[in-house]
Amino acid sequence: MEASVDQSEIQQFYKNQTALVTGATGFLGKLVLEKLLRTVNLKHVYLLMREKNGVDAETRCAEMFDSLAFGNLKRNDQDFFKKVSIILGDVEKADLGLSDYDRNLIVTEVNCVFHCGTDNQLGAPLRRAVRANVRATRDLLELAKQMEELKSFVFVSSVYSNFPLYEIHEKFYAPKETAENLIDLVDKNDEAALETMENSLLGEWPDTYTFTMCAAEDLIKREGNCLPISIIRPSMILPANEEPMTGFVDEMSGLQADTVARAMGVSKVNYYKNGTLDVVPVDHVVSLIIASGWYSALQRMRMTRGDVPNAEVTIYHCISSQEKPITSDEWMGITHTEFRDVPTNKMIQLPISFKTGCYYNYKLLIFLLHTCMAFLCDTGLKLVGKTPCVMAMYKTLHRTQELLHPYLLREWYFSNDNAQKLLKRMSFMDRELYNFDILSLNWQTYLTNYARGVRVYLLKDPMSTLKDARRKQTRKLVTQLVFAGFLVTIIYVISKFVLFRIILKLPIF
């Protein structure tokens, strides 16, 4: 696999290959597609897409390409979309919801598979998670076994797929339930029965996503060992560091959702324990996905030649805690400072929050600072004839935070030897094109851009409104100080009255 003068080894490998990408409308899958189209001369790309919420697949694809993520690609190659075709399918349906024609098309034409289409919603119902994450992976593996020219298969999992363990290496671990048992379970039970047994079934796993990822990995170990497969386990995924643009993000989930709530002054309580917070920019994950596909093919070719005895499924951790750790306190502190520097014009209250690592303190604080405030706001809305909505907003916020808490209240040791070996195996040119070296990241610079990215891309608040936002922040600060002074005065007067007139029975003046 000698690289040409103007192309790297990885570019040379993917040249004229046909790829299948699942999950292309998601944050990660979209950027995998964008980077493939921008940096690699593929022959064709097939996107497995479905109709959703009454919007057909073609419209969803067109809306996806309208994303700012594809801006650089459009400027450099206006005809890129000619290489892209939609295959109607659904990871939640049996056999991926494929027609016989499309199934045959995939088997005969596809060389490289990028399976990013898992359901990563932490609160997903068990049935949906099993079908999207386990059964779909099984069906795609069966399809891959029939592919005439398959060269690589990349499956995106999670570094938290083995959540109960405290030390996690780049290897397989036994699941609590096998894939076959889970598929059979959801097929034979109704929704009510599944809800009843969900907690006991999950055991030490906090959610259906990580639980089903563990079963899916075990399935790949048993059924995919004959295929050139690599598994990518990223930690918590953050906005882009550099590509396709600095700070880019378009998915309101996980830490991003929590950050938005704090930036708008809605979330007043941070419940976590200080420790190493493992987070990684999305473009690092994308680069590792593409590089691992190349190396899987290379290893399979070496095995065919007899250079290596076997080419087993390789797992790669995309993490930051080994080479470039950042603590939860540092994360919260820097992001708070950055959002005070670039406040959003959409803030509702002044972005001030309190930290606690005690569950009972957390419950007390959200009652006082969230629930009571929501009650007062909703009461005011009712009095002026408007629909109350603040309490419902806080219920959604608390649900989102509770799903995130298990990842903020403990630490893990993650190894990344395989990822480091792959980085060292890559050429200098490839390391420039597909950089996933966390040592190249400066957290202070990154988080400065992170705050701006969340402001611009998630809150849809352009930097042109910054002066207005800062004036708004100053007004809210003055209002809050005046209110606090008024409150302190009231408390002082009441306390003095109680102490002197009621307890000591003395005149106040």
C-alpha cells in the first residue's frame, strides 16, 4: 500500500472505494461523512437513512447537507453530492428495513462500512435500544459477511460500554446478557413488562445505551472475527477542535445540554465530584474512525500474505485522560469563566451556579433554586393569562442531568495502547490529515472556542450580538445585586424584630 506523491497512505487506500455510512444525520456520523467526502476520493457513498417524523429520507438528507458542517466541502467541491446515494433503511427494523434490491446493492458494491447509527440516547426505552444497537449490528454483520469486496468495517461503541468496571482496557469483556437473549427478550415481552424488568436487567449499568453497547461488542467478538473489523470506543464527545470548523456542534445532548443550561442561567446547581473528566473533541473521534478502517484492511492484507498469524477485531479507545487529563473542577471553572466573557443574548438569568457532591444537598438546592423559582414563574404566567411552562422545562432539565450524573460522580482508568500504536504507525502526512493525538490539544484554547461554538451553533446566537449580551449581563448582575440587598434587608429587619420584640421583649429602637 505505497502512497502516491500527493496522497497519503490512508487516502490511497480509500481511493475509489465504496462506503456505507449509518447514522449520517447524527452529530458524529455527519462529520465522518463530511471528512470522507472532503479528504478522500471515494467512488461512492451510500447512506442508510429512514423517514422520520413525517419527513422523508431525501428531505432529511438535503437538510443535512444544508448544515454548516459541509461549508468547506461545498466551497471546494460543488459536485460532491453526486457521489452520495440514499438507501432506505432503519436500524430499528428487522433486517435493517432493506429491500432485496438494496441488500444486493450493498453486498455487491460496498467495500467499507462505517456503523455510526447506534441509538446513543441515554434514556432510550429498552426495546428501542436493543433493536437499534444490538439487532441492527447483528443484521449488518450478516450483511458484511456476504459482501464480495469488504475491506473494512468500523463500529462505533462507547468507552463506557463496560461501565461497572473501574479499569477498562482495549479488549472485550463479558456482557451481563448476550445479544441473542436481549433480542429474544424484547421480541417476546410488551412495553409494560420490559419497563418492569429494566432496572434488574441493567444491574450496574446506568442506562440502556451503555448496556446494549456491551452486548453488541460481544456479538462482534463472536460473529465478526472473520471480518476486518475495528471498534472505536470514544469517551464523552465534545464540539470540534478544528474540523470542519472550530467549535462546531449541532447536537444538544450530554455535556453540551448541561453547558447550554448553565450559559442561559437556567441551571443553578452542578452535582458532581471532582476528578478526571474524560472528554474528547469530535474531530479526534472522526479521524480515529477513518484511520482504524485503513489499518484493519492493512492488517487483513498482511494476514492473507502470511506476515501476521491472525487479524483479530481491534478495539481503540479515543480518550483524553491518559495524555491530557482535565478535572471536573477545571472544566466547570473554565467554561463558567468563558461564558461570562462571551455571554449569550438569550440568557434568562445570570449564569451563576453552585457545586455540590452531596446528593441530599443537590436535592435541596434544586428544590430551592429550581422548583420554587419555577413555581413562582408559572404562577406569574397564569396571572397574566399565559400558559405555564417553566416547571415542565425544569423537569426535562433534571431528567437530563440525572442521566449524566453517573458519568460525573466516579472515575475510571482507560488504557489506549492500541490507539497510540496506530498513531505511531501512521505517516507524518496522515497524522496531519487524521489527527487524533490529544497531546496536540490545549484545553484553555479549546474551551475558549468551545464556549463560542456552543453560543453560535447550538444557541444560534451570532457573535455580532456580543455587545448587547454583555450589556444584558451587566443589567442582570445589577438587578440581582439589588434584589440580594433588598432580601438581606428584609431578613435583617425580620430577624431584629423576632430577636428584640418576641424573644428579649425589648424595644427595637
